Amino acid sequence: MAESQPAAPTMGDGKTAQMSIERIYVKDLSLENPGSPQSFQMTEAPQVEVGLRTRAEQVAPDLYECVLTLTVTARTGDKTAFLVEASQAGVFGIRGIAPDQLQPVLAIHCPTVLFPYARETIADATMRAGFPPVHLAPINFEVLYQQQLAQAGAQPGTPVN
């Protein structure tokens, strides 16, 4: 019995949509440990806040850089135990995608690929700062994109900041 493969997405002209990962890298990494060494003696668990930004831009024909920036801040009361900001980036080859479908690819699929790398970078940085690693929960970038569209009152394919 032969298994059927799902058809690859195509544009109206029969071209097959393709996405490739050309390179993944840390674009920027910042770590602040302002309360050390006193912060290592805190007895209460810090409040951890996570901030998230994405951006994408075309760098060459069919090549796009996507940058996922995560900011993790841990505070106890009014004191900051640590702050880590990691910008995980990737260059993606994207071909055969209709222009009205490009924005969702850049806002959903590219950050989804980058997130595990950014998560590992954050965990490693917090450990190197002398704290237990922060393991971020998975993020559903499709839901975030849909929420941004709803807030902006935009249609799919409309650029979302």
C-alpha cells in the first residue's frame, strides 16, 4: 500500500513554495547582574518577566533576516536580580510564496524556528550569571500573530509591527 505525501503549497502559477534556513546566529546578547553578590543570598523567589519582539527584513532577493528578541528580567521586590536580552537571528531563503502570504511566514514560521535557539541562549546566560537556568515555556507565534492582527484590525498579509 503506497502512502500519499501531502502536496507542497504552490502559488497560482504552479511554483512550489520553499523555505530554507541559510544561517542561525546570536545577533546580540546582553546580561546584567546588578545586585551581585547580594542577589545570590535572596531567599524569596524572584518575579520573572518575559518580553518578546520580532522583526524581519529582506536582505537580498529571496533572502530574509528574522530577529527574535527575548528579554528576561528577574526582580525581587524593587531589586533586579538579573536581566538577559538575547536577539536570536536567522537568514531564511523564501521562494515561491505569494506576496500576501509572506508576512505570516516571517511572523510565524521564522520565529518558531528561532525560538528553541533563543530559549537555550537565555538558559545558558542565566546559568553563567550564577542563577538557575530560566527555561521559557513554548510560544505559539501563530496565536500571537492573530492577536496582533485583531488588535490592528488588519487583514492577513498586512505588515504588523
